[in-house]
Amino acid sequence: MRAYERAMGELPPATSQRDVPTEFGTVRVYEWSAAGAASPPVLLLPGRSSGVPMWGENLPDLVPHRRVIAVDALGDAGMSVQSKPLRSFTDQAVWVDQVLEALGVGRVHSLGHSFGGATAAVHALHFPERLASLALLEPAFVLAWPPPATFFWAMVASLPTPHSWRDRALAALGGVDVSEVRVRTPISEMITSATAEFRAALPTPKPLGTKELAALTMPAYVAIAERKSVAGGSRAARRARHISGVRVETWPGTTHSLPMQVREPLAERLAAFWRDADHGDGAAP
């Protein structure tokens, strides 16, 4: 919690903070609202062990233009408090929608990275009327199973191993060099602490079938890393085209840490995508 609070201190000050009750526990929600910001708002769903602080590098490019809602995932490290088991991945969709209902939000532009992409996708599948658009950044499990090494390194990161082993595991999961992981920042310290100290018991998502992908008819954008993709690389990019009206982009030189590696151009791409979706022009060119 101390590491989390230090990491949150690196983010732009939130306009509001709430703990929202759901069927599965209480969800920590932060909002950033700018005067004259476009609507619908953006919903941020984080990857594993990272919570809201993972968006620290991206928020400055998002909050001046949109109302942004960010949550700590239930059952994961952060300030959300789980009170009931999540027995299927559909339960993830339920608590997300219950948060939006409690906030009085009609529709959102949903944006998920990694495991958060899997949550965003299953929410879109079960509650399509809630989405103005769906954006998936290196979405784990949605389009393909992650490489086998991903499961191995995730296990290593969660065990009481030496720091050098954990650094290597986190580097492998993020697709970056170990030297980058060893540059200690409040956010990296928080993720290291979360993987070492928090024990999650979450259902493992499965890749969506062709019919399920085709059922996602809202405007959609999928970003895939060129190197060390956990989403599935070129195969994932091909399968993503089963989503109706999708825009698929493979970002050169990126890894699973894509949102942080191409922060500014990604923000520009998303802003244009959301504008098109708002005006009913979300289909792929």
C-alpha cells in the first residue's frame, strides 16, 4: 500500500476518488474531468499487478481532452477489496458494469491493456450497449494464448525468489531489458511489490472464438506489439480482423509494454479513433 501510494503520487491529481460497492467487492475508482472535455468518458482497465498507477505515463495525454475513469481491478493488487470469489471470467464483466451503473455512466470508450484487455473484451461481449468503443492494447488471452514462457515467468515473479530472478521475470513479461526493470521508479517498485506480496485467485480467460469476436460490433481498435508480443503477434493481428469494423495496428519496435513505449503517437491515434466513434465513423478504412 505504501508503494501504491508513492506510485499514485506520480499521476496527475485526480478530480475525485470513490470506493464503489459491487456484488464481488468494493472497487477503487479515480476520475479526471477537464472543463469542456468530450464525452463519452474513457474507462481504463489495467494489466495484472499494476492497478491505476500503470497509466501514469499515458494520463497526461488523455485527461485534458476526455473525462477519464480508472479502476483498480478486483482480485488484484491495489485498493479494491474483493469479498466474493470470481468463479468465471464473466464475473469480471459483471463487476465492471456494476461500477459504471453505480457511477451513472451511460456509455464509455473502454481501453484495456494486457489482462485488462481481456476484461475489456469480455465486458464488451456481455454488455455491448455500454460501449461507445473498444480499444485493446496488447490484449492478453483475447486473440490467442500467451507464449508458454509467459506462464513460467509469471510464476517466477510471484515466488519468493531473489531480486535478480524477479527482475528478469518482470522484464520478460514486459518485453523489456532487465536494465530497464532495475531503474527503480515508484511505479516499478509498486509492481515489484505487488507481484511478490499479493496473492490473486482469478479465473484464467480463454481466447475468444471467431463467433464471439464477430459479435463485437462496436467501433474497435487493436494495437499489437511487433516484438515479444504477449497478445499473440501476427497471429493475433489476423484473428482481430474477425471483429466487425476493427482497426488493427502493429506498432514497429514495440513489446508488450506498448502503451508506455509509444505514449504520444498512441494518444493521438486513440483521440482520432474516439472522435470517429463519437461521430459514427468507427469502421475500419
